Amino acid sequence: MMNSLLMIQSDSAVQTAVETVAAPAESQSMTLWQMAASGGWIMLVLGLLLVLAVYIFVERYITLSAALKGEADNVFMKNIRQYVHEGNLDEARSLAKQTSTPLGRMIDKGFSRLGRPLPDIQAAIENEGKLEVANLEKRVSMVATVASLGPMLGFLGTVTGMITAFQDMSHAGNNISIQTLSDGISTAMVTTVGGLIVGIICYFLYNLLVTRINKVVFELEVRANEFMDLLHEPA
């Protein structure tokens, strides 16, 4: 009987100890938002930069997709070719003006130089193409800047977090504990991870935009050469 009572008391003590250990563990668990907030003002800056980069990416991606769809459309160049073969240069230029795409503006610039030597026409088209590409690349460099700035801000958070940890250590004197150092180390680690995440995401988004821009430039070059070949054809 005594053995049974001792075993019951022992089991109760073990259960109580387990619950006591488990309770603080549950109370100390942090949500993702709380973890990010522990990084301080640097995490706020990283979040704002990420939002800015994503906004630029979405806006530029939509613009580039529309441009790429327009340049890949063969109907426009077929109509231009047909008008030129029929001698309807006014209709061809009117179509180019009405086509609100980089290619349409380039072809319109070429028509505006008709009557001049072909090298002058080609130079005018190329200059217009450079302006169009520059317009397509607008604000894309900001995404690359955020991709580079993110890890640097994360490293800044690492340094400031470690400084905080050492200051807390010096103020604690002989009463140093893990709790004393946890705030500074947590800030250092969270900002490091946050900076790397922002940098990786923005670097990926930047390369997607560069790929789309290269596709648009290739299509513009192909269509511009097609237009120049059309002008070289005998009347």
C-alpha cells in the first residue's frame, strides 16, 4: 500500500514538473510578427523597402508584358508592309501613330525621315529605340538598389544588436544571464535574416525584370530590321 502511494506521489511530482517546464516554453513562443518586431526600426525600414520593390516590380512587369505582347504581334508589321507595297505611306504612318507601343513609335519615327538616306532613317529609328528602352527600364534600378541595401541594413542590425548585448552585459555586472543577452542577440539575428530575405527576393525580382527587358529589346531590334529591309526592297 505504501509503495503504491509513493508511486502515485512520484508520478504526480513528475507530471507537475513537466507542466511547470512546458508552461514557460509555451508562454515564450513568439509569432512571426513578434519576431519581426523584435528587430526594431531596421525591420520597419526593410519592410518599407520590400513593399517599394514589389510595387515597382508589379508596375514594370505589367508594362513590359504589354510591350512584349505588342512587339510579338505580327499583324502590325503585316499591315505596314501591305500599305507600303500599295504605296499608301500616309495610311502606314497613321497606323504607326495609332499603335501606342514602343515599336509603333519607332516605325513612326522612321516614316518621318522618309526621303532621307537610309542610314539616316536607321539612325533615327535606333535613337527612338534607345529612348523607348530607357523608358521601359525606368525605376528598375531601384529594385537592384533594394537588393543590395537589404543585406547591408541587416548587417547594420547585427552590429547594433551585438553592441546592445555587450552594453547589457556590462550593466549586469556579475549577474549575467542568458536573459540579459537575449534582447541584443535576438535583434542581431532577426535583422540579419530579414536583410537576407529582402535581398534575395529583390534580387530575384530584378533579374525577372531584366529578362523581360532583354526580350523586348530583342523584339524591337527584329522589327526594326524588318522595317529597314522593307525600305530596301525595290519599289
